[in-house]
Amino acid sequence: MPAYLYAQCENTTRTYANFQGAYLDGFSVLGGNLYGNITNASNAVNGQVKDASTLSVPIGVLGLTGSATQFLEFTTDGTNAGKRKIPANTTVTVKLALPKELLGLLSNFEIGSFTDLHAVSANKPLAGYGYDSGYDATKNPIYTSANIAGVIGGAGEMEITVTPTQDFNGIYIKIVGAVVSTALSMKVFHAYILELNTGSINCDDAIDVLSGVKPTSLGGVTNLTGSVTNPLSAIDADPNSFALIDVGTSILNQVYLTAVFSKPSQPADSVSIILENPGGGLLDLSLLTGFSIQPYLNGVKAGSAFANTSTFLNLKLLPGSTSKYNLKFSVANVYDRLEITMGGLTGAFSRLRIYDIKRKLVKPRTLADPTSTEEKMVCQGQTATFVIQNAQDCTEYKWYDADTGGNLVHTGLTFTPPNTLAPGNYNYYVQASRTYCATAVSERLRVKLQVNPLPVLTISNVIICSGSSAVLSITEPDAGCTYHWYSSSSGTTPLNTGTTYTTPTLTTSTIYYVEAVNTVTGCKNVGGAKPVEVTVKQYAPVPAISGVTVMCAGTNTTFTNVYPNGTWSTGDAGVATIDATGKVNAMAAGNTVISYTVAEDAIYCAKKVDFSLAVNSQPNLTLGPDISICEGVTTTKVMYYNAVSNPVSYSISWVGNLLPAVLNQVLPANEININIPSTTPVAVYHGVLTIKNPDGCERAVPFSLRVKLVPHKPTVSIN
């Protein structure tokens, strides 16, 4: 097994040695026994870090002395019969407390592993060497007089690690009496190994404290005058209890207080230490006597120490207090213990109260700048992702919807809020928690998400007739939006920007696309560019009008069109009128347009066809009085005047064709000759004078001719 499993990726906890046995030997001499002794032996195997057994030996006499050996065995059930075989190269940690008197006599101190722990009966002669009843074992020394000085750096509580190179059942500690006039003693707290465990432990709180005094380069063991009072109060749950570090008057020693954590940290985990000047009032770190904090991992320094002049140390008054301070700093290296030392220098403060030492997971951050709050802004329906920038191994990141408590919404290094959120502002909070650690959680980091609403875009399709352009318009445009028009849904270059768009002339149905973009947020209407269809209808297939192009005033004709259900109209009713059946009445000379209009229906656009019509004037004149002639006369004249519209020819027809007709004769000026047969009977004859002008228009003027009887000459007979 390695010395330590890195950080908390695997759940390891302490397994304490849970059975103990003692071997006490010495000499019987006149005046008493020189035997070693152990008091409160069971304290070394009860699993309580504050409890300890005490090994002691008396002052030696005439070169004779005794020893005390305590065996700490790992068992399955707390009995010697349930002993465990621990594999070779498993690291064991032993916590001891050594008095300064022992530091000069380290040859009297030994640590090693053992096997085959077994009971022994007492053998105590009246004089000479002997031993008490207890336990003995096969011992394998690890630290002896030859190398023990390398692991002992001072007086007080300390941990010593041993790594037996063969299988073993436990660790033993032995103290041998000195031949000088010094009674020796030491405390044994416990021995433990680290093993995998399925439960959770508290990783943030220190589980043990080591304290004592170390000599400086200027002094020796005789100058170890400082002290730490109530060291365990620095890690208990009482916020008002404290450990007191007192350097004393000597500057030739350093007092230490070491907080031991159950597991190594992760890089950048922070430390929080609550401390106070015993005299009350303000505390200035720079005035502390030789103050420093040294992280360790597996007994080796983990990076440089944090001195009282370090810019990494952040000292702030606790809220509501005038003398207690919270000292916070981040440790870049992995560590499993923190050693606070004071002394070795003169200073204004030589005493310091330590109320609490805790380790804290580094607060997650999603930005490079840990003092800033990340704020993301998205449009409704879009996604935003927050990413942990200072992720640690063996650490889980949980995202909540509240600063404390709240609902767990996600677990992971990245968090993407749902894209179904309604517009509004949302806060999320991420918290780091260490694997297998019951209370190892960081402060929560807040991130902000602003979901902006999408513009509302309403537009109607348009119907136009072929050959026209369409004007597309936004319904109820928003002044805060810009509108872009495109020829395709994937267009990038707009045809136009504005609330309307006029299309070019279209002959086929066409789809255009428009999107609304909020000018502040950049949000676009839901679904992207929205289609708007321009439906192009063809005109009804109405043929040309059938009819005459020229009429004479006063005449009528009928126009026709085969396309059904059209409507007739005239451009100038003073020139010509037309009724619903298409009958045209020429009213007066002039030009007009006769139209046939078919209304729009579901299929076709309305269509109007035009037909140009010219109406020419009718000629006219005024005839003189009816004429009469005497029977037998063959010629007469009809006078006329007030000729209009340029009559140029004439024709004469007679009712009943009783007289000879005249056809298309040049109209003479002022009078018209009428020729009748000489045999025309006496009667009144009704005729029609038809005059024509060059436009082909004609007018019929009725007149009468009376043939009068000529009286017969009397016949005179001369007789």
C-alpha cells in the first residue's frame, strides 16, 4: 500500500490498532525495583485521538535500569486471538508525545514492528533481572539509537511513520531507562493504517492536533520553554474554546501547533483559521513573533511556508467581533496537515489564540477572474453553457437554483440551463463537494442567465395580379426591432431593411422571408426568417370585343364577347351608350371606348377589354314646302337650305314605288330636280329624300309631291 492515496479519489479512513499488550522488565535491587511501567494502557487502543497511555522508566542505579514496551496490535475483534496480518510495506503512523528530557536520550527510545504477540508469565527474582507478566513478541526494530534522531525534531506531540518491510501484526514502542539521574516517560496515543472504506467522513475538519516545541539553530533542547495550551480546542466544535500558543521569553525555540486532516487536499483548497490576540484589540500579522504556516504531505513540506508577511494571507475581522480574525489563504499544493509555528524571533506578540482550523474546498469559478460574476444573455429558446474553470480531481460540482438549499438541477463540470425557460432573469449556484466527504463542500458561486424574449412577428400573405408588384408590410411593427427581408430562408444579404418591402413586378407566385431583430438584444423572431407568400393570379382570358368600329349618330348595333358574365360600359355616354345586352346606341359624333369587364374570382384577376368606337355625325338639311305640279308636267324642283354635316349625295324613293327612284346622285346646291313621267296620274305621292355625307352617314327626309288635275279646255263647236 502506498504511503497515501492521492487526495480523496479513493475513500480511505484510519484503522486504529485495537489491542495492546505490555512488556515491563527491569532489575530488583535493594531498596526497590527498577522496572518500567505503563499507565492507562488501554487509552492507546481506544481510537480517541486525545487519549494516551504513559510509558515510564525510573532513574537507573549502578548501571541498572528497566524498560517499558507497549505493543499496539491490529485485530479483527479487539482480541489477541483475532490478530490481523498486515502486508509488508504498509505505512503505519504512530502518535507520541515526547518530553524535552527524552530528546537528549534518544538512544533510550525504539520503534518497530512485531509478529507473534503472545502472553508471558512474570519472572521477577528477588534480586537481578526480571519481568512482569504481560506480552512479548518477535520484534523487528525500525527506529533505534542508530537512526531515531532523524525523525525526532522537538518535544511534544508528533506523528512518526514507519513502513515495515515484512508482514506484521502491529507496532511496538519501547523506552529504556537512563543511567543518569533522569526518570523518563512518554505518551503513546495510537497507531493507525489507512484502508479503503465505503462510508463518508468529514474531510474539512482537522481530526487531530500535534503541538510542542522545536529548538532553533541558536538553541538546544534546554531552551524549549514555549508551550501550547489546550491544543485540541483548535479543532473542536466549540467556537469559544481556543488553543493558546505561548512562545515565552526565549527566542531560541519555536512553538508549533499542527492540524492533521483525515485526507490530503486538492490543489488550491483554502484554509480558514480563526485567531485572536490574547490581549484583545487589533491584530497585526506582521508583528507576530516568527509566525508562519507550513503545509505538509506525508511528513514532507508541501511547498513554501506562508509567513506573516505573505501577500497571500487574507486577515479580516469576524462579523460582529472586535478582536477575532479570520485568516484565509489558498494552498496551491496538496497537503494533509498544516503546521503553525511561532518563535525564534523577537516581536510585539508572542502569544496567540487559535479558535478554529478548517479546510475549505476552493470556490468554483466560471471566469478567469474569481471576483466577477458570470452573466450570460441568450434569446428565448437558445442555450447557454457555464463551465467550471478551476475544476479539481475527486470533486463533484452540483448546480442549484438557490444560494442555500434549493433544488439540485444538474451535476457536472458544465451546466446548460434548459432552453425552454420563459423570458426573465435566472440565478444558478454551483457548489463543489469532495468525493466521500460528508461535509466537504465549498461556498456556492452564483452565475446569472438573462433570457430575452423573441420579437413578435406578424405578417399576412398578399395576392396580386400578374405583372404587378406587391407591398409587403409588417403588422403592428415594433419600434425596437429591425426587419430584414430575404429572397430565401437561408439568405444572408437582405433585399431590404424596414417595415415594408415592395417587390419587383411579378408574373408567378413567389415566397419572400422576413425576420425581426431586436436592436438591443439581437434576438430574432421565433423560427427564424418567416415566409410570406405573394400569390400571383393571372388575368381572366377575356377575348376581344366583336363589333363595328364606326357608327353614325342615331344608329345602333350590338357588340358581343363570348366570355360569360362580363359587364358592358361606355367611356362617354354622350357619344354612345350600351346596355347590359351589348346594344350600342350612337348618340352624337365623337370617339368613345366600349369596355367589357369580367370581375375577379377565385381563379382569375378581373379583366377589362376595350374597343374603340368612332361615331360620325348624320347629314341634315331643311326642305322647302311640299311641291305640287300639274298633271302632265315631267319635272319640278325641291328647294332646300341649312345643309349640315356636308351632305354630298342623295337618293329618292317613293312609297309604293309609284314614281321612279333616284340613287346616289350628287347633291346639287340649293335645289334638287325631280323628274316624273308625263303620264303620272293626279295624286299625292310620298317620297323620302336620303342624303349622305362622305363618312357614309345618311339621313332620310320625307316630302310629298302633288300632281294636280289640269282642267280640260272646253270644246267649242262652231256650228
